[in-house]
Amino acid sequence: MKKRTFVAGLLATTMLTSLPVLADGWDGPTTGPAGADGKSIVVVAGDLKNGGILGVTNGVEEAAAKIGWDVRVLDGAGSIQGRTAAIGQALALKADGIIINGFDAVEQQAALEGVVASDIPMVAWHSGPKIGCDAPGGIFSNVSTDAMTVSEVAAEWAIDDGGKDIGVVIFTDSTYQIAIDKADRLKETVEAAGGKVLEYVDTPIADTSTRMGPLTTSLLQKYGDSWTHALAINDLYFDFMGPSLAAAGLSPDAGPKAGSAGDGSEAAFQRIRSNGYQAITVAEPLNLQGWQLVDELNRAIQGEPCSGYITSPALVTPEGLAKLGDSNAFDPDIPYRDAYATIWGK
């Protein structure tokens, strides 16, 4: 069951769980093991050019400083080979725990088997479609919002914005199962409301800088005015669409309106704020999720159960951003830092 609430002026979708919502708004864990002393952990980042991955990494570093751990960040640089090499380097460093940040566990199954065989606790952000405890690949906890809810919110925005006559192009990356699932839900939601999906474009996130310009031009030539909305599984696609729309003589108000089903990058917030060829994003609380990853890893290191906490996304609009002042991040106004510090005894 789910309900709609407002977080800092942004429409949010809160998943109802068994966790209590306290008077201060915190609906995450309130009990757990004290912080383990003197641990050294490694973050294996899928691609630090991805704003979502970068935001989570920043949250991990902030939380690790509070709990008293050392952090090493390794960048997979957007390639399968780079991520495999980073996992191998993490193993060589003999880390007390590893955080898989922003790539599919299935892609790196062989490498992650080495982590499991070495008995190194492992948690993840966006490692696959199963959220929460005991995710596949030996992952103790896969931290994420509900990806299907994120897609539904983005698709519902497009329908509310354009009505049943919308023509939608959906961008995804079949390298990741979760990206396929999110795109499928975008398509299902649009079509169930009577909208039309013009095309389902499979193009790698890692190649958006070179592919999105020519793709945008080709799609404009193919569909013209019937292309009213662009929906993508990640903000990064829209980092490189605007120049092609501008070159075609389309203003942000005249061209296809762009909406992202994740993750709420700083660049996306800036585009939305400045009317720069992106209308909305469905953002995740990236910094909070970084703190949650550290908490889940602390539980794993000490043999305690994972928390089962699922964070809530927010539909970010220009109106919502106006209420946030100069902030270019969805950092909910709830005391998660104090809550986790209390659990850890810090």
C-alpha cells in the first residue's frame, strides 16, 4: 500500500512499512548495533559521472566519518571491465566491507562470487530488482526506493501534463535488469492511461555523451510534433539532449518535455530550476541512502539482521524547487543523521 505525501514542497511517495513514523518524521530504524570500531570499507562505484552514484558516494563518506571508518572509493568509470577491475582491487585491499554502488550484480556475478568466497560483507545501491534484505549475489541489503513506484510517478506526470494524446519516447539501458523493469513499467503506465509510446530506445547509459545528440536529432526527424514527452530511467540521458533540441530551433517549452524516473542528480535539478530541457525528475534521497548503506554494512559486519528500511522518492518540479531555495539535492528535512548516530552510539 502507498500514500502520497509532501516532502519539502516536493510530491513524495511514501511506502507504508511496519516501521513507525516518529513525531520528527523519521520512519527508518531506531535500533541496531553500535558502530563497529576501526573498520575500513571500499565503495565500488559504477560510474562517478552518474549524479546518483556520486550523490550516494558523498553520503557514504559523510556517514563513515561519523561512525569512524576509513573509506576508499574506486571508480568503475562506466565500463564492465572497469567495474570488474575495481572489485578485484577492493578484494586486494582486504576491506572489512564493500559497497556496490550503482551497477547490476548479475553483470559482475563472477567477481562478486570472489567477494562472497572471501567472506567480506557486502551491501549495494541499485544492484538489481530485489530491494532490501538478502538480495541476489551475496548482497546483504540492496538499498533503493521502490523502482516501480518511481516509474509510475514519472509516467503519471507525463499523462497529467499532456493528457491521453501524448507521444512518448522511453530511454533505457538493457545492460541492467532494473533499467529494463523500470522502462517496462513506464510503458505499461503510459499505455494503460491511453497514451502512446512512440519508441522504446535501448542505449547504454555510459555512452549518452556521444549517442544522445544524434539520437535526439533522428527522433525529431522521425516523429516531429507527435513526440511530446521523453521519459528515461536516469537523469543522465538528459544531460546531452538539450543541445540537439536547441539546434533544431525548439525552446524548452516547445520541444518534447523530459521527465526522469531517477535519480535526482544535481545537473537535473539545475535544468529543472532553469527551464533547461528537463521538466521533472523523480528523485531519491541520495545522501540519506549513503547513510543507510553504512548502517546496513555495520549490521552485516556484526552479524545482525538488515533493517529492511525502504526510502521514499519525490517528484521534483520547478514549483517544488522554488520552495527549496538554492538547494540542488533532494535531502528530506528529517533527522536521519541524528537517528543513525544515535544507533551507532556516536
